[in-house]
Amino acid sequence: MSSTQPQDKAEPSQQPQQQQQKSSVLEEDDEFEDFPVEDWPQEETEQGATANGTDAHLWEESWDDDDAAEDFSKQLK
Amino acid sequence: MATPTLDQFFASVADIVKSRDGVKLQDFLQIEPPLPDIYRQMTNELRQHYPSGPREGDLLRRCEGLVPKFKGSSWTAFSTFMKLYFTFLRDVNVDNLLETYDLLKTLVNQCVLALGDSQMGVIVLPTVLYLSKVLAKLAMGLDRRPELIAHLLRLDGRSNQDETAEKVTLVEKSANVVREAFIKCLTDRSGTPGIHGKPEGKRIGIYLMANLCLKLLFQCGKLRNAEQMFASISAQSPPLKYFPASQRVTYLYYLGRYLFANNLFYPAQIALQASYDQCHRQALSQKRAILTYLIPCNIILGRFPTLQLLQRPEAEGLGDKFIPICRLIARGDYIAFREHLAVGSTQTEWFARKGILLPLRTRCEILVWRSLARKVFIHGGFHGDSQGQSRGPPPFLYLSKLEIAIQWIQSQHTASAQQAYGFFAPRPELDAQAGNNRVGSQIVYKQLDWDFEGVNELDAQEALPGPSLIAKYADYLAPDGYFDAQGQWQANSAGNMVDGQPSADYKQFELDPYASRPDLEPEDGKPTLMMREIESILASLLTQGLMRGYLTHKNPRLAIPGARLRGALPTGFPNVWQTIYSRESEDDNVPGWVQPPVAAAIPSAGGGRVVNLSGARPVGVQ
């Protein structure tokens, strides 16, 4: 078929090279790996590990920047 | 010649089927190299005694003997599957991955058919899963090696002429096979089906199959095909909590990503957070994958990751990626924010690859504007009577101050772009020049459409009228004909230039029916283009509840009434996450996540909650 036709060769042989380079970057950690064990109790989870600590502070709700010194402030006077 | 190994294998499989031991059956039906010696012996015997051709009928008859006959019906799909398994062993040539893929796909298809049997099907469930996983691995491997499937792509593409025809990749084809298995698991009618059921029979495979199918659909970028799966699960699956942790965590991860991709950030956040919470604490790779979506999801909802989270081992490197975005949001410099998340830069490649670049860019900019408005209010707003006693005007901000701040930001970025020099100088920040736009947005730079190219900008060197010029002034510049110096009519059928200079500005000769152009020339007291835009941005913030107050159009102001108790700043600029949370948490239902039925749902006054099932269709209907 067409794969044996020499005139087709130039393009396809270049393309895979480019795409291979790209795919090596792609493979980094894009897949969600299978777990080695099927089930585990809650004590072994992230939640269980910090169970005594509802003090696990993961998300910051107050992030407003109240810095008094702002470069543009003098422009506003 | 005898076939001792094959005979033994047949006998063992027959016993396994009789004892309905699905796990052992899967253990017997190995296909992945390196195979133990016994499989090589069996392959040799198959090649000698059952070569391709008429003798395959004998092989099928032997396979039919594997199935116990009961009540007149026999499990013919399984016999056919076993025959295909043997011919697979006999014919497979793993040096040719594409051929291997085709053989394997046929085998999995047949195994799924065998799974469909209401009595016996469950026995092949572990085998279906095992074979599907090998098929998925192979398809994804081939997907990464386009040189091996280049001829296929050419055949499918029909020399690339029909670009509109959707190409079905090997990965997608595999996903379709796995989905068939998923449907067989979900629609098992034995025991109690649905939300009141437990994972029993084939239903134990629902999430195993769904997760594999979702993995393939995400890989080939066909997320839309997952919608039907989630709807089917919502309608027919037992609650997720009855399934093993690995399946729950994986499913919630994919569900969260699906919801994220559909801009349903709040339910996505619930699913991803649950996935993270239930994940095994040593599964760093998985936890990192979850965080990759959980963090941007929270940022969009107005919650930033804390150092405590970012210092965890699974978050290594994620802080470097997300902290700058959080800082820019709080800083309020919208040009720096846009530049940081510019499409096509090397820093943003990671975000683009993960599919979070555009959501972050488009969904967080409004938070940047809130920060800017807030800062300008702090420094330039009227904060109300500090005594809180008198009945003075409510706190307010003249929007002209915001306009000044925006112009200042634009000037800062223009200056910094001019200072940069050399090969690696950043490209000029175009948005910084948007304030010079004569029409349209003052905040988003847009290249002029060539259709509206100014007459002045035509290249005078080339005395050729541009297409836009001809379209407008052809009757003057290139008429059908003209009278020459002798007074003779000369036809000009070629449409050549007859008179005039293409470089001249003809606009001034045009009749303009409008005496004045209020949209172009700001008059005294009339809002500028930028002011109009500021008003619309603030109006958007107000309607989303991210700011509170009202706008006055004449003498443009943002007023913040009702601020006496809590103060102007907390009243006018409420906490983003709490605002979104109080709005969204009214409905904590996550589509696609089946929860256990609420015990004894006594209809309360008002009839209880109505579950809208209009989106749920029967399984298998596309």
C-alpha cells in the first residue's frame, strides 16, 4: 500500500520524530496510576492521617492584599 | 500426536468454569509476554494440531465441551471466546503491535459478549477486566508511536481531504469496547439493582470498567462521550461508598476532572477533595494528580492553597506553578496576570497540557479586577463617616480613580516593555496599549481587522489601490472608462487606476451624516470608552456577588450602602470563597456520584426534594 511508496516517506518519517519528542514530554505524569492495593481503611487515608487534626489547614480563604503602600496610590490623590 | 499440555489446560478450565471461579479463570487465561513455559508448549501444540483453516472447527467443538449444559441453553459466547483465546495464542506476533491490537480487540469483544450471559457471565468478569487493561495499555502505547499507525491514519483520513470527518483513534475504539463491558456490569438484573443495591454479581465491575473507560476517554480527548456513562451511573448504580477505596478514589478523580472541564467548579471541587481525602496517604503519584486539578479548582472558587498543603511531598513543585498566579490575583495587575498565563509561552505549557490554562485565565480574571477595584477603593475611595453617627453619604468610589489606576498600570507595562532589549526581550505587552485603541475595548488589545484598514496606511510606494480602497472608491479611482486629453472615450475594462493617489486620505471627502461622534470623541461630562468598560466589569462583579453596592451612571461612582456595622471594605468586597460557597452549597449534589439513599425519607411539607431525571436516559442509548 501507500506505506511502500517512496514519495510518501519524507513527510511521515519527519512527523513521528516530532511527535515522539512531544510525547516524551507528555508522558511525565499524565496518567492516573493504578493503585497497588484495592482497598484500605480510613486510617490509612489522607483524611485518617489528619483525623485528630481537623487542624489541617489546606485552603486559605482570606488572601486579600491589604498592603498600605501601593505604587499607584499617589496617582489617585 | 498427542496434545498433553492442551488436554490438561482444557480439563483445568472446565473445572474452573464448573466451580465458577472467575479469578482463577483470569489467572489461567494469560496473554501478556513473558508467558510461562507451559503456554509456549500449548502454543506449539495448537500450531501443530489446530492450524488456521478447517481444523479450527475441531478446536471450537473442544471449547464447547468446556461449558456445562443447563436447561437446554449453553454459553456459546464463552466457547467462541475460548476458541479465540487459543487462536490468539497461536497467531499472535508481538513484534507487530498493530496486528496484536486487532487480534486482542476481537478477543475482548467476544469476552464482553460472554459477560452478557445472565447466569454465567459473571465468571469472565475478572478476565474481561484483565484483557481490557492489556488492550488499553496497547492502544495507549500505539497512540504514542504514530509511526506504527501512520498508514492507518492515512487510510482513515482518505488523504486528509475530509478534515471534517471525525477520526476514531485506537484509544477511542478501545474505550468503546470497554464501555460495552461497563454497560453489561451496570445492567445486571440479579439481586437488587440501583441505588438500594449492593455491589454484587456483575455490579462489582461497574467502577472498574467505568474507570478504565474514563482513562481511555481522557487519553483520547473525548470527554463528551463520558456524559452518558455518568448519567447511566446516576440512574442505575449502587452507591459509590460500597465499592473499594481504590475504585472510589479513581472514579472521583475522573468525575472531578470531567466536572472541571464542564465549568462545574463547585461540584468538581467536592469530588476532587473527596478523592484526595480518601486516597491512600502513601499514594503520592495519585495524590499529586488529584491536587493538579483540586488546586486550580479552588483558586477559581476563591480559595488558595496554603503552604501547609504545598509543602506536602505530593505537592512538590506545584507551589512554584500556582503561587505566582495567586499572588497576581491578589495584586490586581490584570496585564501582568494575562501575560503570566499567556497562551503559547513555555511557562504555561504545563498548564495547557493539563487542560487548566484556559479555565484559570478566563475564570480568575474577574478576581483580579475585584482586587484592583478593592485596592483603588482602599487608597482612593470615600470610606464613610468614621464616627458612624451622622447620616452622611455611604462609602463610595469615583470610578475615574479606577480609570486612572488602569491607565497607570498600562503605562507601567509599556515602560517595562520599552526598557527590555536584546534577543530575549519580552514581546511588547499588547494589552498595555489597549488604552490607545480608537474604538472598542480600552482593556483588551485587538489588532485592527484588515477590512477596516485605514486608507492612510496603504503603501504609497506601490501605486496600487488596496482591496478595501477599491471596494469603496472604485467609481472614482478605477471607473469603467474615461475621456482622454483628446476628448476620446477610453474603455477601462481591466479596472486600472485612472485617477487619484491611493495614498491620499479620501475620508475627508466623504459625506458624514453624523454631526458629531459621541462614541469617538468624549465630550465634557460624557463617559470615556474606558469608563464604559469599567462600569461593565464592576456590574459583572456586582451581579456575581463578588462586590456589593450599586453603580451610578451619571458622575460614575460605586456606592456601598449598609456598611455602617461591618465597615466599608468587608461590606463592599465580601470574601470570595464564602460568597461562592453560600450560593453553591445550597445544592451539594454532585452529578455522577451516587450517594446512599437517605434513611426513611418521610415526605416533609412541600413534598421533599424533587429529583430531576430528565437528563438520565437508558444505558446504551447514545
